[in-house]
Amino acid sequence: MERINGRRFDELRPIKIEAGVLNRADGSCYIEWGLNKIYAAVYGPKEVLPRHLEQKDRAILRCRYNMAPFSVEERKRPGPDRRAVEIGKVMQGALEPAILMHYYPKSMIEISVEVVQANAGTRCAGITAASIALADAGIPMRDLVPSCAAGKVNGEIVLDLAKEEDNEGEADMPVAIIPRLDQITLLQMDGKLTEEELEKAIKLAMTGCREVYKLQIDALKRKYAGAEYE
Amino acid sequence: MLYAKNRELAVPGMLLAEGDYIDEDGTHKEHGKVYASVVGIVYIDRRKVRVVALKGKYIPKQGDSVIGIISDERFNGWKVDINSPYEADLNQKDIYLSRYQSLKVGDLVYARIVRITEIFETSLYAKRPYGRLDNGILIEIQSARVPRLIGRKGSMIKMINEKTGSIITVGQNGLVWIRGGDKELAAQACQMVDREAHIPGLTDRVSEFLSR
């Protein structure tokens, strides 16, 4: 089968990751995933605001996902909407199991994901970038969290759908994993898949995640290469 | 069984050792395996494995000397902002103030962390040689860079002191207080250490900068 930009069924779009790009944030990351361009920034751990969310025995994680008005074809009304709130929520769920939250009781970690240009798969790219930003902020984690989508286009299961494929395809399923523990921390699906197709798509997405994982490690090593300490 | 070399760069989730190893700072142990939990440099000392983080907020530890800013007054002491997610308490009896001195919101103290609970309720002690800080300037560097600023056996700080004539007090929490001498120059040198800590040959460059 021919895919839109001549990719194989199990081929990712080109990914470029850079860690530590923002000066004001405690940790940050910029990712270019195909035509997606996304910034992730991490603040904290810091005092909890609003106060009533404070947990005595662990840190809390707050995620904000925002799309720039110019990130999509037709101008998007600025500000949070139903979709942004949902993605913030699932990102929080995807990243929290990987963070050692009990290290910093009574504190808060804030993640802000800013989509500058969107081309399908922004939540996956956002999670990938946010986990690097967390590592860049020096927050202790069990592992990095790579994320990648799989879906069904023209009756075939393919990896990492681009915008045109997503719009015409039958299903899209973002997956985030903790590679070391082989655990899935995000699994959403829109569209329909049979049971066998679902199994196949999850497997495919997980192999994609592992590829992304390698790129994440590369990005961090590139940023901190040559560091010495006394 | 060791999987990492000494002084190697580690990223979160990297397998460092398996079996009878002790997980110290910057690592965690799961099912008998020690993994890195932060980005940093691996140090292995016999059976102890630790990763020294290259970045991160200051987290108070017992025995640390820190510089704090008074943030609130209480009936028997003060709340102190120690540049970390957690505020510290300073009791009135734990600091010596002469009859003409007082401690108000915004004042600086140099203090030692004497006690810390599981939920980071932190108590300070500020009697001699600690105490209130006067007549100086305060700068902030990353707390992970503090050991670089101090240098091996205090070599870096001694050099800055000799060349600028300033007295420099470094808090483990990344706040640096500079008094006397050429304060501006000393501050610039400290900031230089913060900025270029990861590039080799730091001591020579700082020395050259100060001699200019």
C-alpha cells in the first residue's frame, strides 16, 4: 500500500528533539515531529497553588495543553476548550506513573505544552516532549515516557498517522508506554477496530514508542554530553 | 553486576547495577536492580551507586548550610524562604541578635538545617558562626552548581576571594552572598561558574577573567 508521503506501514515521521531550549522554565523541550512543532515547559517542584490540592504524602502533577490560534489550518479560537482540557488530563495520567511523586510531598509539578504547529498526533508528541522536559528539570523519574499512535487507513494498520491519513482513516489510537516496565500509560482510540486489529495496532504502536524512546535518550545525551562534576 | 561506568552520563530509567548494590541519591531500586532516576553523572563507590543531578531544585537536607530570606513573622520565630519548594522555620531562641538588631521580612540569614521531618518540616539553627547577613549583595545560582563554585577543597571560592577581596558565603541552596571588596566582579565570576560549569577548564577561565 502507498502511504501519503511514501512511508512504510511501520515508519515514523522524521522526529527532531531538543532539550533545554527555554531559559525561564526549570526544564523544557522542543520537538518537531513531521510537521508538528511543540514546546513543553516544566516548572517545579514548587509550592502548591491552589492550596486545597496539596497532598501530604506526594507531589501533584498539573498539565496544561494549549494550541496556538495559528497552529491549525483555520484559526482556532484561543483559550482552553473541551479538547484541550481532555488532553491535559490524559497527559497527566500518562506521565504521573513514571514520576517518583513521593519524593516531594506537599509540592506541585506543572507542565505546559504549547502546540505551535499541528499536524495530527500532537498529544503523542506533547507527552514525548513533556517527559524530556521533566528529565531536563531534574525531576526524578522511573523512566522516560515515549508516545506514539497507530491507526487504520484504507483497511490496513499503520504507524503514526499524518493529518490527511487521520482525517480519511478509519481509526487512530495514541499509546504511551513506560518502556522499562512494559506498561501502557495512555491508550485512547477514536474510530473502530476489530479485536485482532486492536492487538496488532497496540503492538505496532509499542514498537513505535520504543523507537521514539531511543530518540529521547539521544536528545538528553546530546544536551548534557561532556558535563563533568566535582 | 555493574552495567554503568564511573563518571558516565545517565538518563532516567538507565539500568546501572543489579544485585547487592545500594541505591543512593539520584537512583532507585526495583526488583533488585538499581536504575538512574535523574539526568546526571554516575558515581560508584564499592557497593554504593549514586547519580549526581546536573539540574534541579534545591531539596533541603539535614546538616546543609543555607542562606534564607525571612518571609513571615510568627509569635516565636520566623518563616524562612530557602529557595526550595519547602519553607523552613527559625525559632527565636535559635538565633543570636544583639539589642540593636532585629529580623524583619526580607532580611537574610545564614543558617544550618538541624532537623527535617518526612514531610519536609525544616528547622534552622542560626547561632554563631551562622547569623544575620548585612551589607552585601545576594545572587542566585543553580543549586546543582554549588559544588563547582566551591571547588575542590574550596579552591574556586578561595581564588575568587583572593582576587577580588570579597567575602563569599555560599548556601547549599544556590544563594550566594558577597560582602566587601569588588562585589560586582565577584558576582560576575560566580555567575560565570553557574553558566559554564559543564565546560572543562573552568578554573583557568575564571582565573583569567578575574585577572583581566
